[in-house]
Amino acid sequence: AKTFSRATRVTFANRPEVAMSAAPEFGGDAGRLNPEELFTASLAACQMLTYLHMAARSGVAVVSYVDASEGELAFHEGKLRMTRVTLRPAITIAAGSDPTLAEALVERAHAECFIASSVTTEVHTEATITVA
């Protein structure tokens, strides 16, 4: 079998470069980000930024937002693809903010997230809202 390096770097003008590789199960370097992780991170970041924008406009004061998202890579109809991404934001809101509204904004943000709207992958959110 032929071997080859799976190490690469992604660069954009005037931005830090990102050291990448294939996932370890595909012979890649576990110390580098892989496309599956960046795909999942893109969905998580879009959800977060959309949520924070909507929360600010709606008067919900967000104290913290931490997401432990996971992506699943599997065969579907004979092709290997990202079949599901689960976003698990733990959102803390300030006392005096409406927790019911904060929870409703999670689904509204998902509906408005342009990255989620651009992919065929199932994207689910399992948010927890805590009042500080």
C-alpha cells in the first residue's frame, strides 16, 4: 500500500493558518484538526453567533455560551458522509432574563443559521438554559 502524508495547512488571506490532517481512523494526525471537526465547528459557531444576535435583540442577556457539539460520520446510501451533527449548547443567562424566551431562541436561531440551511446533514440542538 502506498503511504502519503495527510498533513495540510489551510490558509486565508490575513488569517492564521490552520494545521489539518485526516482523522486518526483514516491515518491522520490526532494532533491536528480534521475536516469532520471543522464541519461540526462551523455549524456550532453559526448557531452560537445567530443565537447571540437574536438574544441581544430580544433583551436576553447571555452570560456564557459553551457548546459540546458532536458530528457523526457514517455511510448513507453507499457514500461516507456527515450524517448528523448534535449541538449541545449550555447557555447561562442573567437573572431577570426570560428563560422561556431564551429557550425559544435556540430553535429560531437554528432556523436562521445559514450554515445549517446550506447542508443536508441532520442538525439537532439539545440546549440547556441556566439562569445565573
